[in-house]
Amino acid sequence: MSSLQTLADITTAEWLALALIFLAWFGIGWLVEHPPRARPSVTILMQAYRRDWMHTFITRTPRLFDVSLIASLRQGTTFFASASMLALGGGSAMIGNSGAMRELAADLPIATGHIDLALKMLLPMAFLANALLKFIWAHRLFGYCAILMAAVPNDPDHPEAMHRAEQAADINGTAAKSYNRGLRAIYFALAGLAWILGEAALVLATLITSATLLRREFWSQSREVILDRRSE
């Protein structure tokens, strides 16, 4: 069976389910990064704290805490990049092993051929590939941020101190944005696995994933804690 024939076998309901998951992925990402002014997301709230961090960094002595923190952020991106790469490698190996695909298809509670199953595995792999690229870029940006932080004078009266701190804050925020995009891609990669069980399962998994992401960004308890800036 050719790839064109396999694509032709995708039903209208499945195409709609695929459109839904990609629309949800893009729409939630846009909403999180461009929330209503009256209800900012956790991502946007944390941007303010990142900027406060860099402002405080100017006068902090010694700066060992900041060094360990930026190193921790880089380690987090390294972990998720490695995990995404391993998952991609495992998925590629499974698709290339027709015997294993037949066994997996036989164990599923629905009638799915190994070629159909291989096609459906491409959906979570596409999200994982996106996540890998985002984590790699976030790791590099956190490295840039570390260098910019090293260039920030440890003197608030220095004419370049605030400007360089602002530069470091901007790069830190951009790195965090890429990191968060990678995490969202992993969420939707997990949702994409549900396509193996059919289009209804894919729609349900997409809705659950979307609700989880929206709750954590806009209605979580952690958001209320982050939002409480009583000193202002």
C-alpha cells in the first residue's frame, strides 16, 4: 500500500479530529502568550518575576545562587531534549520494524493494520520533533542569558548595569517561551497517541489536554500564589 493510498483511507472524521488537535495546539499557545489583560497567564506573570530577578541580580553578592539557578534551567532543557530525542528514536524504530507493528496492531482493541498504525504514530512524533527543536533552542538561549548575566556590572550606579540586566531578562524570557512551547508540544504528543484508538479517542484526548493546559495557566492555585504581589 502506498503512502498516498494510506492517506486516502483517512476518514473525514479523522481529518476533523486532526484539525482539532492542531487548532488546539496553536490556539492555546497563542492564548497563553497573548492572554487578556484582565487575566494574564502564568507564563506572562512569570515574565515579570524573571525581570525582577535580573534587576535584583545587579546588587546580589555573591552571585552563586544565580549561577546555580541558570544551570538548573539549562539542565531542565537538556533533560527534556534528551527525552524527546529518545522518544523519537523509539518511534522511528517501531515504524521501521513491521513485525513489532503487526504485534502491536494485533493487541489493540480495534481493527488497525500495521501500516495504518505507522501512519498514526507520525502524529505524536511530529509534536515530539517540534518539542525537541524548542528545547534545543531554549538550552542555547539560556546559555546566552548566562553570558549576558556575567556582563552585568555588580554596581547599580554603573551606566550599563540596568541596560544589560534588561537584555538578560529579555533573553531569559525568550528562552522560557521556547521551553514552554516544547512542554506544550509534549502534552499534545501524548494526546496524539490516542489516535491509535480512533478519532473519538483523539478528540477526547485533545479536549482533556486543552482543559489541563488552560486550567494550569489561568485557573490553577499556583497562579493565585504567583499573582499575589502584596508589596506592590
